[in-house]
Amino acid sequence: MTEHGQHPPSVLTFESAHDFDTTIARLKAVLARAGAVVFADVDQREAASLAGLTLRRTRLIMFGNPKAGTPVMVANPHAALELPLRLVVWEDDDGRAHVDYRDVTQTLGPLYAIEPDLLAPLERVAGLLQAAVQ
């Protein structure tokens, strides 16, 4: 268990050098410059509040680049379960923002038999996210 809970090895966690809102803005800017589209931005704290529950600040962002994802889905339609890509920005009890990203390159190859050349564009994502939070 980590300080904030257990997660699979394919989940990468980056602590942001910025506050929660700035982290989200920087992530969206980096993704846009890389040609990615933000398909959804879900405020999970708000959804919890609507159900009468409390949750730390948590936002799920679904994003992707159809030029990178479509060939993967053409190669194996089941791989669409992994796409679009997702990241979560959450705030810990001390007000620090964290970004969780599931590195799908660790699952698409071995679990869906996606060839390495199709995964190459997706391998850049973790580095882009990490740069955005520095």
C-alpha cells in the first residue's frame, strides 16, 4: 500500500508542483498542444455531492488523439475498452494535487496483442503528463 492506497503497476502517479486548478489547466494545455482532444471532464466530487456524499477534489479527464487510437481499435475492437485514455487529478489532505494515469501501453500489448508500432504514439503520453505537472 502506498500512502494513499494501492494501485496496479500500470497506474502512474505524479505529484504536481501546482495547485489543483492550475494542474488541470496545464494538463489540458499540454494535451491540446500534442493534438489530443479532451472528450470529457468529469467532476467526481460534484457527482458525490449530488448523491449526498463527500469526496476530495477529484476530476476524471477522458482524452485521446483519434490518429493514435483508431489504428489500435482497428487492430483489435476489444481494445476500445481502454480508449479514450483517462487521467484523474485528485487533491490530498494537504492540498497537493496528484495525477494518476493508467499507462495503456502496459496492457494493450500483452492483453490485446497490439503491435509495438501501433503503441508508439501512446508511449509519449506519460512523459507529456509528467512535464505538465513540473
